[in-house]
Amino acid sequence: MAGKNHLAHVFSPVEIGCLVLRNRIFVPAHTTNFADNNLPSERHLEYHRAKAAGGAALIIFETIRVHPTSIGRSGATAGYDDACIEPFRKITDAVHAEGAKIFGQIVHMGREVDGTYARSATWGPSEVPWSPVATIPHMMTRADIALVVRNHAEAARRLVAAGFDGVEVHLGHGHLLQQFLSPSSNRRSDQYGGALENRLRFPFEVLEAVRKEIGPTFPMGIRISAEEFLPDGLSLTDMGPITRKIIDRVKVDFVNVSHSAYHASYSLSTQMADMQFSAATFRPLPKTIAAHLEGAAARPPVFAVCKFVDLTEADAFLSEGDISMVGMARAHIADPEIVRKTMEGRLQDIKPCIHCNQGCVGMLQAGLPITCLVNPTAGREGAWPLTPRKTSTARRVLVVGGGPAGLEAASVAASQGHDVTLWEGSRKLGGELNLLEAMPQRRDFLKLLQHQQYQCRAQGVNIVLERSGTAKSVQDFSPDILILATGASQQSVKFAGGGESLTLGEALARGHQLGKRIAILDTLGNWAVASVVEHFCNLAHDVTLFVPGGQIAWNVPIYSSFAWRSRVRERGLKVIAMKDIHSVQNGKVALKDVWSGELEDGGFFDAVIAPGAGSSRTALYDQIEETAAISMDNVVVVGDAISPRSALEAVFEGHRAGRELERV
Ligand SMILES: Cc1cc2nc3c(=O)[nH]c(=O)nc-3n(C[C@H](O)[C@H](O)[C@H](O)COP(=O)(O)O)c2cc1C
């Protein structure tokens, strides 16, 4: 089903305060780290222009920080200096020119922000850190609170001056105002702590100051967390009446309902629910909040968000009547044109968000600008237009290897008018990603492969299966450009004291036949290991994870790993830290203590798995170089064939190779 006519609810206009929006899909605020020394940048402009041109009705610009104690890093956007007005103005103009509206989200993030970058202390309501290893916050004084109230109003003034259409005050996601509101983070005994009236005092002061600054008609909304998912935190039962209290007292033009707290537990992972969560999984939350607002003198529109994967789903939800707009953040990062393509009935053209959290929040965690695993153009729209320009010098391109890197390179090269052939050695495209077929909880990755294959076919790539390529066959083919995407092969680990592990592929192939007791050695800390651990836990094996480095899942973004931890803990995963596997003899495992080097008995296991990074397949490259089959100037190597990493790097490098053939 596709097209505007089928999605009557999504494509009907909606009033938000004094504004009329063209449809009911908005892009929720999402931090990009695109700022240039804390100022809005050209990169922001192109990024948001693409989404406005792509059909979204409303863009909510990422967290605009109201005070230096909330800034944290150079890529974050500051709203505490008039210098932001001019660059913001360029962005709002660009968005308006494409027919969309744009709101700015103002926030102080409180205890989450490490003060090292701004050379300040971390601020919070009480000396309660968000994680056991985070900085202990400075307990804000009344003067600090008064300053932050003023800062919110001043930031709002700058947004009005910069041409924004509305302001969203962040009361959710465990940021400062929620930290004051929540008993889990507010332990104060003054007039800002204790009873609800006191915990609400600071949020009310902010909302009233902002409203006073912007006047009665300029749209102002709030973003809330309807549920903190913390044992001592705010639940939906609390947040319904709290939201009602707010709208009864301050003029609020919309209520954007999210959930979660920025807390080192399952709660954080709910905010960007990953592929393991079902679609639109938190939809009861906005509905319950909406029900609490019924009968209010001025009932504002309610917005819903989280893991809406397509407009059909959004339309079905909107048709129930109590929600006015649906937010799609990651779906827009994956494809900024999702609304327009849906409207035009081009559903297969939509790049599907697979909710892997690797390119978006994974990059944020690393302090880097966001990208997207399925859409490497995210954040590069200026350099890489969404629809690549046609080439004036079509080349004959041969891609060897049909995994995610090769497929991406082939379709992107072909989309510019090059003549592209892809050889894949096996009978099936997809490379290592095909292993995920065996793991139901990771199967959304296969949507990426399906999309890439569709694009290859649509762009006319000539795909040849069961042809691996030799120096001779490459020479005979005589390509102008050869892209080697030959991937990596898995290697079993040979233990120092004897015995060897199963590779991930071998283990998955045997599944239930592996026996009950399974040992998994983790030297990667990434999704490959986390996935296989969860897979065997789900199959009711008795799984022990050995982490010689002492950390668990350290390369899985925390926005996913906290939920993973709670799932595998519930399924009885045992973790043994700081011990390496020394030997495996007939199932008997000997361990080596990484501190002392002492050996000890590790027990008996039916299978020992060690998902290694693998080894790059370089044989074809080496042969070509040795025989001078073609000029090495015309050879580009991408993905695991350079060095085994993840699909994030593979797709990016494939894309870049396909885009930038002229540079070869
Ligand atoms: C990269 C990234 C950054 C985010 N930053 C913010 C932010 O600055 N402010 C905010 O309120 N929410 C932020 N969020 C949460 C989103 O607004 C949204 O609630 C969440 O991604 C769930 O919606 P989705 O499933 O449509 O992506 C961020 C999400 C992502 C993926």
C-alpha cells in the first residue's frame, strides 16, 4: 500500500498553536554533533534542508544548550550566545523554503554532561551521578537555578529572533528539569526537593519565564518522559497527573511524549529502542498521557514517538484519534525523503532504518558527528547529494564481492550512469550478514541487504553469482575500475595451551546440537559477540561469557547495551572477568588469570566459541599486483577486505568508492 490517498491521516494538515502544518510527520530533535565550535553549521543546514525537502511537516532542531555547563563538546549546539542567531537564521530560511516548519529544543542536560570540555563542574539537583562511573554533580544552588531559568528564556528569545516557528522545552529524557522532577535524582530538602510541588518548581519557573519571553501566541511545547523505567523513578501513573498540572497552569501548545531517563540501566536503551524492541513498542504511553489531558480547558495536541518504522504504521496510530503527530527520528536519518517517497508510492526506494543504533547514537557516544549505517550520506548531504549526479564519463566498473560493501559500491556507481558488473563467489549475495539469518533478534539487518539488492537491480547492475575472480579473469574483463569487496574469512582461535574454538559461523550452523553448556570468549566487545551470546541464551543453553579485558559489550553503544544486559541477565548469562581461556581438551577448559598468569580449572563445556574479527581476503589483490593484471591505480579496496570491522564501515567505504570513481 502506498501513496498519499491511502494514508489520509498522515497526509492531513494539523494545527499546532497558531501554525498549520502540512502533514502529521515530524522529525524529533536529535543531536548530530554537527556544530562548528558550538555554533550551528553549514552541515546542519544541508542536513535539515534535505528532511524539509523530503516532505516532513516539522523539524525539531536538536538540543540547543542554554548554558556552558550543558555543552559538553565542540559539536554540540549552544543557544547561550547571540552569535547563534545568524547561522540559525540560515537554517530556518532553508527549511521554510522547502515548506516545512522548524522548532528549536532548549535544554540543560544537567548531570549527564561532563564538565571537562567547558572546564566547569557537572550540575545537577543533588550529588547523585547518572552512572556508577560518572562525575558526581555539583548540587545546584538557588542562584544557579535562577540563572538557568533566565538562560532558558534568553535562548528562547534567540530562537524567535532566528526565525524558528516554535520552542520545545525539554522536560524529559532524564535531562536537568526531569532530574529535578524525579525522586530518583532529586534528593534535595529545600523548596526544590521533596514533595511534588517542590520538584515541579524549577520546571514551572522555566516554562513561565519562556512563555513570558516569547509572548502568549508563539508556539511553545514540552517534551516529557511519560515513564522513566527506574524502580525509584517517575512512572506513567505519576506523569499523567503531572502533565495535566503543567498544562493547567502554563499555556503549552503541544506535548511531545517520549520516555526514559539518562540513567545507566535499561531505561537509557528504551529511548532509542533498537531492533530487539518491537515496532512502535511504547505507543500506550502517549495515549495514556492524552487521556489525562481530556477535559482540560486548553487541551494541547499530543505527539508520539519511538520506533515508528513507516508511514502506514503512523497512519494506523493516528487513525485512533487521540494523537496529533508522529515523530520519526531514525527513519529520517536513514532516509530523509521517507515522507515524499511514501507520498509518491516509491516504497521500495526508501532506505529502511534497521534500528542498529551504530551510526547515529553509536557515533554520539564516541563524541563524533552522526552518520547512518544504511545511509552514508547522512550529514554529508552537501558533498553527496541524495540522488547522485549522472557522470559525463561513464566507466566500466567491476566489483568483486557481493557483501554489504560490494553491493553498496555497485548500486551507487551504477546510479551515476557507470556500467557496473558485480561478481560474487558464492551462490548468495550478502556475505557475512547472511549469518544473521540464524539469529531472529538480529534479522532486521537483512532489510539492508534486501534494499541494496533492490537498488542494484533497479540501477541495472549486472550481477554474476558463483564467480570469485582471478587475476586472469579480471584482466580479461578489463575494467576501468576494479572495486575489491572480498570481505574477510572467519578464523578459529588456537588456544596457547591446546585446543581451538568454534567460529561464529560454525557455532550458528550447529545451533541446538552444540550441547547445553557453552563458553563464549569475548575479545571484541561488539555486536557479533553480543548477538551470539543472546542467541544461545535464547535457545536455552547454559552460557558463560569470558571477558579477559574485564568489560562487557564495550563496543556496543550504551543506548543498546543496557537493554541487552538486562535481557541476557534474565536468561541466566554467567560472566567471568579477567580470565582468558588457556586450553580446551575434550570439553575441559583451563583458564589463565590475566593478572597473575595462574592457571585454574574452568569447568566443562560442550562447546567453546570465540567470534574473532577474521582475516581479510587479500588473495585476489595480491595476485593482481603480482601479475600486473591491471594497473593498481585503478583498484579500490573496501570494507573487511582492508581490515575486518563492522557493516558500518563496509557500507560507508562501499558508498564512497561508488560515489568517488572520478577520483580513482
Ligand atoms: C542520534 C540521536 C540523537 C538524539 N538526540 C536527541 C536530542 O537531542 N533531543 C531529544 O529530545 N531526543 C533525542 N533523541 C531521541 C529522538 O528524538 C527519538 O525520541 C528517538 O530516536 C526515538 O525515535 P525514533 O525511533 O523515531 O528514532 C536522539 C535520537 C538519536 C537517534
